[in-house]
Amino acid sequence: MKIKEASKKGMESFIIVNPIYDTVFKRLMENQRIVKFFLSTILGQQIEDVSVLPQEFTYKMEETSVEKGKRKKKEKKGNIEYFSIFRLDFMASVRTADGKHKKILIEVQKSWDTMDVVRFRKYLGKQYTRKEIIDGKETVLPITTIYILGNNLPEIECPCVKTGRVSTDMRDRKPVNAKAEFIELLTHDSYVIQAGRITDVRYTTNLDRLLSIFEQNYFVVQGSDVIKEYHCQPGDENMELITGVLREMAANSEERKKIEDEKEALRVFNNALNEKNKTIEEKDKTIEEKDKTIGEKDKTIDEQQKSLEEKDKSIKDQAREIAKLKRLLRNKQAE
């Protein structure tokens, strides 16, 4: 755990809650000004207008079977419902570089575990079939995805990466600048933020400042990542609005309790997942050992079969030799 310097020249310092937790991030996304700043900064495009579409959570409730008399009873592990993925959809009006306006669907997903990729894909598939009512007509919108990860991708070291759409003329390998609705609706831009990769924040751009709140360092309580010390440059109204929410939650015991409950749910979930993986590994090992035993038995049977075949061949050779000797004996007697 890193500890920040006691003071930084020209910087403000205060205590905030960690926005990587769903409880906190959801609170931030309830403020439309923060939403517009967040989306505009990540996408690098001017958001003219934005509306929140119905939210969806994936809940994970761990249960255990407990013997009670002669019957089994389902018992919850604690009183916490754990949602493993936070999903939030926005419909935004974006001003493009050429001054035009277009409507896009922005999907924000946040997860602690990149193993959730299957559910990411499943949810994205639903988004591709989604239709919105625009000017009284059913319309399919282009999709942009933003993923905020609690863990790191080992292959990519940068904290924020964009995977974009690039059209290329395959004959002369030159870029195609024209936009076709067919392609726009069947492909999408994707942005990935790795919270664990955000270090040595520069505070020089809006993106730097926005990413700085997700930095996973400088926590004030040993062994806890809920409350952290945060430094920022004064005078940025958008960041002051964001940090104001985070400071307020840090000072509110009820809000901190919600975050701690989520943290505990995450711990329970991870423990259950580790146990499940351990059980699967043990079963795989048992199956592998059984396969090995069966293989050795098959080898023994093959060797025994080969030995029997050799004995049969030897007996047949001996029988032919005896028959040959008998013929020679009969011929000699006949002379």
C-alpha cells in the first residue's frame, strides 16, 4: 500500500471513498453533469445530451445446504446479495468532429473479474438486438462499450485503452474514411479502463484527472481499500463535483456501511468461487488419475493379448513341425 506525501505544492488533499465499488459508482452516475463529463472524457467526443436507460444488475447469492433433522435446508451465507457486474446504459446525442449530431447507445460495465467475459458477450449480444424509439420510429443505434475492470489484463499495461473501428480498402491497403450505416451498426468502439494500472497520475488532461479517482493506492486504513487519501489540483469544476460526492460518502457512516457490505459480499463470492475452482481441479485430477489407471490397465491387457498371440503362434508352429515329422516317419516306413 502506497502512502502519499503529507503535502504537495499547489494540490488539495482530502479523504474520498473508492469509486471502483458499485455502490459508489452508481451514486456518481446518478448526477447527469458527472455522467456527461465522464462519457465525454472517455470517448473524447462532445456529449450534447444523455439519458439513462433501464439499469440491469446480475445478482449472485451464495447458498449452502445445512442438515436439519432429516431434511436439508437452504441457508444464505450472510445477508448480502452480491452483484458481480454493474451495468448501465445511456442513450447519448454526440457531436461528431464534422459538426454533425448522431445518437449512440453507450454501455458501461464494471467488473472485478475479467472471467466475466462470457457475460459481457451475452449482454452485448442483447444490445445488438435492441431498438429505441427515435422521433416516433423504431431505430437500431450504434453501440459504444466502456469496461471498468477491478483487476488487470496481463498483456496490456496502459490504464485506458481504446479499440476502434478502422475500415481499410483491401486492394490498396488505404483507409476508407466514408461511414456506412451497415458497418456502423455491426461493429463498435470499445474502451477498457484498468483501475490497477492507474499510477503516477499526471493531472494534465481531463482524462488524467478523471482516471485519478480510480487509482487503487493511498488507502488510509491498512488492509482496506474503501477509503483513500486523494490529491488534486483546485479549480476544476467537474472534478470538484465528483470529489464532492466521494467526500460526502466518505463522511457518511451509512454509505460506508453499504460499501463494506459490498466488499464483504465480494469476499464471500471470491471464497466460494475459489472453493468451486478447487473442487473442479480436484475432480479433474481424480479423472486424470483414473484415466491414467485405465491407460495402464489397457497397456497391461494389450501386453497380455500380445503374449497370448505369441503363444498361439508358437503352438501352431509346433503343431506344423509335429505334422511334418509324422509325414516323414510315414514315408520312411512305407519304403
